Amino acid sequence: MGDIGKEVTLAGWVQTIRKFGAITFVDLRDRYGITQLVFNEALNTQLESHPLGREFVLQAKGKVIERTNKNGAIPTGSIEIDVQQFTILNKSAVPPFTIQDDTDGGDDLRMKYRYLDLRRNAVKKNLELRYAVNRSARNYLHENNFMDIETPFLIKSTPEGARDFVVPSRMNAGQFYALPQSPQTFKQLLMVSGYDRYYQVVKCFRDEDLRADRQPEFTQIDCEMSFVEQEDILNMFEGLIKRIFKDVKGIEYNDAVERMTWEDAMWNYGNDKPDIRFGMRICTLKKPSTVFAEKQDQSILINGANFQVFDGAEAVLAIAVSGGAVYTRKQLDELTEWVKRPQIGMKGLAYIRFNEDGTCKSSIDKFYTEERLKSIVDAAGAQKGDLVLILAGAEERTRKAMSELRLELGEQMGLRKKDEYKLLWVLDFPLFEYAEEENRWVARHHPFTSPKPSQIDTMINNDPVIHDAANYLAHPYAQIKANAYDMVLNGNEIGGGSIRIYQRALQEKMFDALGMSQEEALHKFGFLLGAFEYGAPPHGGIAFGFDRLCAILGGSESIRDFIAFPKNNSGRDVMLDAPSTIDDAQLNELNILLKNS
């Protein structure tokens, strides 16, 4: 309202055109919003000879006046521009979809014309949020003496984990660069070089199967610090995320960030990135003796009932659903069909209703007495009016299925609120995983992660070779914990890192444990091993999934919504039609001969 009476010039795109007799109203859209333009009777004559259309680029000069019919839905809804002169800067073809929040364009169509989709206010808000997160992170890191240092994109291929994208070298015939999956070794080299606090908001590349939360190219907030221990890292980067909450969402996150071991996360929630916005913890009624050695099962509650589904299962798990005793038979049948889906893979679902009168009604009550059902209900932590759901089967599949069922119920019951944020550190991951098909150890995080200080001797003084594959969990390496940490937000891993190995001998032992010969280690990582000979300091770091963090803060399930020009689920850019073939002349320059498919 303070601009009323000012002479202004606006330029933008025509959103809508409305004619009322001798007056025409035009909504003009630019990056900052929408402003209503009023074309009087004299200018309407010009509009007849130079008609406007949607998405025409228009420049208008006029006076700011108070709007008669105010629109409280937009910031400029109290004023309008009385146009005195206008120029059509460029015409537009009819857009393939309506450029507004409730567009009629499907995903594929909008991705093909992404430059038009980016004009929509909903998409613009996502990119504004992304920029705000970026700016907040940079400000925090700058204030804490971190230095933004760029690292190369054309590097050496050292396949570990995901596949590399490779780039042929014209000047070095038959040789290839790789695009970095992360700047891991470079940031460690920067610590050796004395740059004790490094960061980068950096593109990373992984050639892996895609889904809603994956892209072949993605962005990390990548950080490293020297002369630190785990506690220093946790405190520093709790501060980073809390600062982003404050700057971007206006949230003062004053709660202490909960910490949980990997083993407790798997035991209580069935996955290593638990959503702790709600309870519904898993109760283990039965487990194989080979997993979670220090955790006690409660087989006594279910043994001896001649119920083969439980008796023949490796694992029997339960959760208590608060207030779930009111679930109808139809709802229970729907949940049973849900767990039978191929992506969940269970054969069925048992239940016990713990009624308000203290009685139990169950799908397995012909096998279990009321007293035993009550014991199971108590073990699951159920209260009167709750529903206990039980899955049985192979340990790994059943625990994963129960984790998914817990999340599904949390969604159905409105417990996973998008405007509620709960942070969690998951600590003490296993350093190694066993690759059954190869009968060897693989790094759970990456091969530069240090063991816990108290377990370094265990790693150095034991032979990593697995002689008894059937009993690999008895090997000392199965007990080694990584000096690693993941930050979890609302059931999503948003960051992960570790204290690094910085002594050559320990790094060589790690490569040996992974089945890498000395020659292979030198070929792939000789530059890093050499650097460790020249006074490498203790160091550690973390990398945050920037796209995922933006999606969570923006209330979206897909990171694509927060990337200006994303790929589709097949890794294609449908706007550019990439990847594409290249001509024979380029192939010849690169000394590449394509095989017939």
C-alpha cells in the first residue's frame, strides 16, 4: 500500500487475461509474484490489434493504485497497476500445460518442458527453499572457520560400492576418468595439507538403480575436520542442522539430539534410520542365536503351543498399536494383504486384540490360552484397547517387514507429521559386512573408516580370512565397530560420516581385510597411502544429502521436486533427450568401438 501513487515499470509473463466490457485485467507473473494490471478503454483498442496470450512476455508502465476488489491470497492483492503504456516483448506458443499450482500437466510432460514447469509458483518455492538451506549452511560453516575448497570432477576410477560414471580421455587413448561418487580421498588429502576445516556443496555421481530419493547426480554438503574425535563432529554438525532449522523454518530446535547404537536401532525399529516421532517399538519374541548376541528373546512365551508358523520360524516379532483394538476385521485383512505384497514378502499376519475389559481376542487363540496371550501382550508393552500385530519368518526379512509395517501404521494413524522434526544420531555401526557370495568382508561405510579406538588391535592382530563361512559371526572381525555416525531426520538418513584412518599401516590392513592385494591397493590408492607417510593428522568428517534434506524440510517424498533439472526414474533427461548416441567421428576421436547389442 505504501507504493500507491508511484510510477512503475513491470515486466513478466501473462498468467491470465480477463475482459470486462471496455476494461481488461491481466495478471502479470515474475519471479517475485503476481500483480494485477488494468488496461483502460483507450489501451483496449491497442489490445485488439496486438492481442495478448498466456505466457506472452509483457512490459507495462503505469501508476500504482488501490485495488477495489482486494485479493488477500497474494502479497500484491491490495494494489494494481493502472497501465499507461505497454510493450509485448515476445509472444508465446500455447503452453502444453497450464502454468499454475494446480496444473493439468503430468510428470513426464512437465519434465519434458521443465523450463516452463519452473515458472510455476510451487516449483519456485522449492528452489527458494533449496537456496535458503544452501545459504544457511554456508553461513554457519563460514562462521566456524570452514573453508570452501573445490575438488576435481575428473578423477581415477576406484570401484567400491556403487558403479562409477566413466569419461573417456581423447588425449590418453584407451584410458578413462571417473566422476566422483564423493570427494572422500580429496578431503582427506586436504587434511594432510593442513586445511583443518574444509567444506564443499558439491555434485556427486553414482551409476545405480534409481527411485524417488535417488538421482545419478546429487548434491552433498561435504565436510571434514582435523584434530577431532567423534564428539567434536557430533556437536559441530548438530549445530549446523539446528541453524538450518532456525534460518529456513523458523524453528528453534532446543531438544537434545537423541543417540542410539546401530544394534538398538535394528532391535527396536528394524532399520538403521528409525523414525522416532512415534513409539510402536518392535518386541522380539524369538530370534536366531546367531544375531544380536547380547539381546534376549522371549521364546518361552510362544514355545510349546504346537503352532508351526511360530515354531518353525527363525524370528517372531510383535508391535503394539495404540488404540488398535477397534480395528475391524476388514482393516486387519487389509493389513494382512499389505504384508503379503512381494515387496514386503511375508506369508501372513497374526493379531491379538487387548480389549478394554482386559480380555484377549486373537487369530491364534486356538493355539494359545488366554493367559499366554496376555503374557505376549505384556511383553509387547500393550495397554488395554491396543492391538498386537505379530510377524514370523526368516530373521532379516521379518525384521525388515516389521519395520515397514510400523512405518505404514504410523502413516495411517497420522503419527508421521510433516511439520514435526526429530533428529537422531545412530552410532557404533559394524565396521564390516560379510559378502556371502564372495566369502569376504566388505566395508559397511567405506574403506577409510576407522575402527573404534579400543578395537584397532583386534583388527591388526587377527587374520581377516573367513575359514568357516557358516559361522562367520564368530570371527573377531564381525564384532568390530566403526567409529562412524549417521544423522537421521524423521526416518531418513540425511548425513553420514566417520573418524578416518590416518596411519598407513592401519589403512593397508583395512585394504587387506577387504581382500585387496598390496598391488591393487597401491594401484588404486597409492596416492593416499603415500600421503599418510608425511604427517597425516587425525581427522574425520560427514556428508549431508543436500537434496534429501531440502525435500524433508519442504514436506516432499521426492528429491526431484527440489532439483532444477532432474532426471527421471530411468536416469534420463527427457528435456534434453539425454543420454544420447554420439556420431562416429566423436567415437573415432575417443578410440571407442561400440559392441553390437
